[in-house]
Amino acid sequence: MILSDLTPRELEILQLVISGRTNKAIAAEFYISEKTVEYHLDRIYTKIGVRTRLMAGVWAIRHGMGDELGKSLVR
């Protein structure tokens, strides 16, 4: 599994997860329900082979998403 296997929305949600946002905050940012955020997270977890939010964050950082986070925090 590589980052390009995730949908654009899944990548956006994963980016917000590693930046520390809650499901509620993610839902508000995208104008979707918390249930929809949970659905996206479940799909992400399945695709990348993890079981928790923490493990998904570690996976994302190991696969280069931490670099994007650092750039967005500098702006």
C-alpha cells in the first residue's frame, strides 16, 4: 500500500488526523457527519492494514505525510 492508493478525501482526512484533529473537528471542516469521518477512517485503516488512529498516523508519517504536515505548519 502506498499513499496514491488512498482517495483524495482519505488523504485529506489522514492529514488532519496526523495534525491532531478530532473526528468532530474533521467533520466540521468538511461539512460532513462524524459518522462519515468514521467511515473514511475505517476504509483508511483497512487499506493500510492498521487498527487504530495512532497506527494510521505512524503509517502516514513513515510514508511521507509528515513532510507535508511540516510544510503546512510553517506557512
